[in-house]
Amino acid sequence: MVPTWPFEDPENVAVITTQIIMTKERPVLFVSHDEEDGMWQFLEGEEANERD
């Protein structure tokens, strides 16, 4: 039996993060969840550049 998705947001909700986190060079130190659209942000706590 496949468990049901336990969150209110859909499984394919948008997420913003940086390449440095995706390559595991830096840890996630800041998490934000936008109430309006459900989008998540996983950042390293420093100013992020859009190209990252």
C-alpha cells in the first residue's frame, strides 16, 4: 500500500534553492514557505544570486 501524501501542498510544488546546496557544498540554513503560492525556498543563509 502506497502511503498518501501527508502535506497540504501538492507533491510537485515549486522549490527554490541554489546550485551550491544541490551539489552538497553547503548545508541548508534557511527555509521559507510562501503562504500565497506554497513555494518553498531552501537557502544557505547568505544572499542568493538568481543565477545560482
